[in-house]
Amino acid sequence: MLSRAASRCLNKLPRHVRCYNFASTEYKSCFGGLPIADGVKLRREAIAYLDTFDPESWFVDPVTSMVNGNYLTNGNPVPTLDAFERENGVINMATTDEVDEIIKHIQNFKPKRDYRDSVRALETDIFDNYSAELIGNQAADFRKQDGVTEIEESVQANLVERRMNDLLLQDEDAGRVKICRAPAYVGCVSNFSNFLDLSRKVLRNIELGVPAIVLSRSNTTQHMFRWTQLLVMLMEKHGVDPGLLTYAAFSIKDIHRMFDVCREGAMYITCSRAVASSVREAHGNVMSSTGGPNTLVAAAMTDEIRDAIQLSAMIENSGQCTALRHACIAGATDADMELMFNDAPVVTTPQDALRNGAFAGVFDETHPAPFNLVEGYTSHPLHDNIAYRLGEQLPTDGIEEQWRQVYVDVTSVEPEKFGTDEQIESLSSWLVRNQPITLAMNTENADMSYARKLFEQTGQVVYTVGFEGEVALTCQARPQEGEVFGEFPVRRDLAKYTRYPVVVPSATPAYNCHYEEKYLKKIDKKTGDVAGLEEFLPYIKSSVVRGFCILLHGYLADACGVNRGDGKNTGGPDRTILYGLQRPPMNGQDTILRCDAHTSFDELAPTLLPFYVTNALPAVRISCDPNNTELLSQLKKMSGLQRKVDEQTEAEFSSLCDDAELYNVVLPHALADNNNTASLEQFPMVGQFVSLYFPLGHVKSTRRDDEDFAKYFSESKKWLKMRA
């Protein structure tokens, strides 16, 4: 239920201001009515494609740069590599002249704003008639065992995100927002490229007139190039401007040259944290999705928990972003670890996996994944490409992901200590410091108490609660049903890796978008006083900042609270889903907003507001330089900030940051998102803005219609709510 103040605020704001932002009324309206692909047909046709696939074709028809529908073929030919470091074709790395031609195109191409009709006709064509090719090329290049599920889920999630794009364009048509139509740089992921790259990063951008530049990779670049070829062919068929799509077979040096020419373009990349950090240093406008040590927790090592760990760790030869890296199990032993992988599935080829419905095997010696045994791990006696480590202590922070290599760290907890406050606090702190994507929590006798404590004291995007007979895995998320997905970095280090956290589903072009100043001024002029902000708005001098704060408050009033997902009539498992905005972990760690001697209330206000008006207020503190007397005077007059403001010199603040375990620290230059926009009066979409500071995502039960779970987790104080 909304507070009366929140309801009054909502009544003053037009409905359109909350379109497409996470968990808003309009966001929720984008779900439902989803098509169900014919998985049997997809599998049959993909197997047939692979059975007749000629590996020599990727040598004869090399990867090469493309611009405006034309192939640039004068580049230097070098071998391409598949996921397991075997040569599988040729790529013509662009010459200087070819790089210049693409850069010139970037500078001169002027897209229209709306290509939805023709792009969506193309999209229907490619998924209806070329899915076998998409699946097969990915299998041959990445060695993917199950590309069918990705396509099945893509056609559903694509529809949800198309609806969100429609709402975004409506706002631009009305003069509320401005979509940046500088090119989107697409850094492809190897394992989920048909959805994350082809669909989310390319199709969703070009349909709103944002040109896409697909970048080559050091490995597994063949299958992305092949779908780019398909797109170029189908763009001509459906009358889509070929200038919207470019393929850049570029070196890192050439990519940086391109970045320098167009800094406004957003780079979308799904990768490791190390790669994201490197890209962010070269190009500030990066939207990255990064991995983390996905974790499964259980009170005992039963047969089904062993199976759950095996499957979660081995999915796609440990080649899925939700693959398990760590398990915390009461009473786990060395014998458990050996038994867990004795019957580990082994596959020979991707088409064999497709025939047998396999998706979590290790490849045999016919075409094995590289494997290097790391010191401190034990190689399994029957499978020298599977390794594990058992210990009583949690893994050291920052453990390596070991991509495409099956590695499992298991923390063995004394059974009598499992679920105690001390054990929960220790595990929660580790999860906050390492930020896995997913946390799978398996219960005994349907006692969900420890699972809710972990949910409340952490900030993952994906939580799954499992039960005997219906265990939770780390690799379960269907965003099209409300199982909202995201790969967030550690909150305190977020700016090192990404401009904004990336949420699935969402409107991709909205990440490189801002509100029109005239619109924000109009909101300020028309709205007047806002209940709950009587002590807040009078101190803001800028009409633009005030308008954004009013808009932000209205969004929070609408989006706060827990929402029910819907997995019915989608062909999926129909789990019980809750999703929404959440407050920072309830673990005693604060977010510190730092104000130096020159920080104004206008700079502080947008970042402070989401805390000030919600139940997240207990988790924030303001550190202010003693010389900023004007700001200190203003803050001390606000009743909601009593005992929340600390006068600290720079040295005292630095000491606090070094000594205290803090959830987040927002420095003066980052307040009001200035580190991203470089302007106090240019603001991103309210959904992106809030995601800089608050966790969000979903928690689900593995059971259908699990009303006990829904009630118990809905009552959690972790869900973000408006203060009365």
C-alpha cells in the first residue's frame, strides 16, 4: 500500500513519467501474452544444420569489416579461434583505410528516429527462418550444447523489451527525453550472443535509430559475424537502412581510435570484471555486465544437493554466466566432492548434446576445453578437467571465475553452526564483497528463515529458494516472466566497471538517454509542493534539479514495493516469482554521501532523495566538510536527517573509508550522477539513476503457486518502501 503522501504525489504527476523504468506501473504492463517457440522443431533443424555444416566455409568466407552494406576485404588475414582455442576460420583485420572509412561513416551517418516496423519484420524473419543457423553457428564456434533454450527465451524476452522501447519512443515524441543516436558499440558475449547481442544490443538499438557497430573478438568471433551477415542480407530485403549496422574487424588500438572520434556512443559489453575495467578506462560511456562467484547454499549434502552443484557448475562446460563457482554446505566432506562428479556427463560434439538434450557436460578428448590445474585444488580422479577445493573458510575475495573450466570451491560449515546469526553474517559479508549474480538457497522442511536472512543482508539480483524434491540451482532465470536478471559489480566499485547497472528486461536505448531540460522545468512549474518533500525542495535553486527530484519521487512512489512475476502460459517451469526495488543490504553497512567544502544542496539532493523518502534512510550518512557552513545549516534544519550528518575533514573522511566496512561511498564529483553526465542539469532516466544506489532484482521459489513463500518473502523489510 502507498502512503497518503506518496498517493498525493502520484496524483499530481502524469502517468507517462514512469514509463519503462524498472518496476513502474508501465514496466509491469510490458509482461504477459508471450509466444511459445516450437522447441522440438528448433532442435531438429539445428541438428540438421550442424550435420551438414562445412567447417571450411569459415576459411573460404572470412570474417571482414562491413559498413553501409558493403564488405571491406583488403584487411590482413589472421586465424580465428573457437572457444577452446582451436583455429576455425579466418578474419581480415581492417586496414588503416578501412578503419578510416568506418570512422567517416560514424561521423556522417544521420539516422531516422523510428525503424520499428521494418526492423521487427526482419526480426520475425530471422527467428522464424534462420534460428537453426543461429544455434548451429554458435554451437560450432562457442561449443554451446543447448542453444535452443536461448532462442525459446529470446523470442519472449524480445517482445517484452520491444514494448518497453515503444514507451521510450513515446516519451521522446512528447519532448520528455532525448535518445542519443551516436552509435552503440556492441562488445559481444560468446555464450548468449543471440539474445544479449543480436537482440538486446543490436535490434533494440537500431529499431529506434541508434546505429550499431558490432566489434570483433579475440575468440568465438565467427558466429557473431555470421548473424551480422544475415542481418545485412535481411535489412536489404525488409528495407532497413544499411547504414544502421557496421561490423568492425578491429584491433584494440583501432577500437580506441573509434572511441576517440565518438565519445557519446555507448559501449555495451558482457564480460569479466577485469575486461570491463579496462574498457571503462578507455571509454567512459560503458554499460557492462560482469560475472561473479555464483553461490549455492544448503544445510546438508544430500544426493539432490550434490546433483544441483554438479549441474550448476558444469552447465555449458562451465560456460554460462550463472554457472556455480562456490557452494556453502553444512558438513560437506572430501568424499562428497569425489562422489559429486563421479558420474559427470561427458559430451563429444554440440550436435550430440542437442540430440541427447544435454546442456551440462564436459567435452571429451575429441575437442576438449583447455584445463589448467590451479594450485590448491584437487583434480577429480575420473575427470582431470574437473577440480574442487574444500575448506572451512570462505574463499578469498576475488576468486577467479575459471571460465570454461569446471572449478568448485566448497565451504564446509559445521552443521550446528549453519543458519546461526554468526554464520549468516559471515556469508552475507562475503556475498556483498564479491557480488555473485545468483544465490541459490536450499531449505529443509520448508523452513525459509535462513534464506530470508541472506536475502535481507545481501544485494544479489537473482535469488532462488529451493526445497526437498525441488532444489534451487544457480542457473535459473527467465527475465521475460519477471525473473529480472542483471550482472552487477560490487556496489562500492560500480563506477570502475560501468556507467549504470544493466537490467534485463529493459529498454536498451534508455541507457544512453537523458531528460529534456524543458520537460524537467515544466514538471517543477506545474507540480508545486510535494507531500513528503516540504523540507527538501525549498533548498534546491535550479528548476531543472527540482523537476528531476519531483520526477524521481513520483517514480519511487509508483515503483516501490514487491511485485508478482508470472511464469504461467510461457512454456516454462512456472515458478513463484517476486521482484522489485530493494533497500541496501540490512547488514549495518552504510552508504556515505560525501560533500566537500563547495558541494551545494542542488548537487546533493538527487542522490540523497531516494534514501530520504524511503525506508533506506537508516542506511545512509552524509559526511560534510566543516567549511561548508551553508550546506550544513540546510541539512541540520531537515528533521529526517537528525543524527545523519557528520562534520568531517578530508583526512577524517579518508580514515573512515579506510577503516569502516561500508556498502557504498559516493564522492562529491559523483553526486547527482555528475561523473556520468558532467552536468548538474542533465539527468538519466530515473530507473537508471536509482540503480546506482539500490539493489534490485527478484527472488523466486522453485515451486508453483507457492503462496507460503510469496507471503513470507513479501513481508521482508528488504523491499524498498516509501516512508510515511
